[in-house]
Amino acid sequence: FVAYQKADSQMTIVYKKVLKKLTDLKQKQALIQAQRNWIKYKEAHCKAIADLYEGGSMRGMVYSNCLETLTNERKGNLETYFEND
């Protein structure tokens, strides 16, 4: 779970930088909504994957690894806002 927490902290830093970079209110609101939707998706998706291991000792690890993977992907997606800087 530690690896996921680290990934989440790093992604949050990038997210906050993107929010500061955006000057258009509509763009900021769109990003905020997208982030909220992404969080819901991440949690639902990883729960569904982990539920394949319901009752097994691997369930927690599968869930945590899924969260970490998707969070690192999201961080990369957010970093694209800085590609043209």
C-alpha cells in the first residue's frame, strides 16, 4: 500500500501544478470534474479486479497494485499539460 500512497502523492503534486497553470475557469472546472470522475473510476475498477480474488490472500495486494498502476498512469496523463512549456 506504501507504493500506492507514494504514487498518489506524486500524482496530487502534478494535479495541483496543472490547476495552477490553467487560467481559464472552464478549463479548471473541467479538470476538477475529470479528476473526480477518474477517482471514482479508479476505485471501482480496482475493486472489480480485486474482487476476482475475493476470500484469497492476494486480494489486498491486487487492489493496491491496481491503484498504484492507474495512479501512475494518471500522473503521466496530467503531465501532458506541460509538454508544450
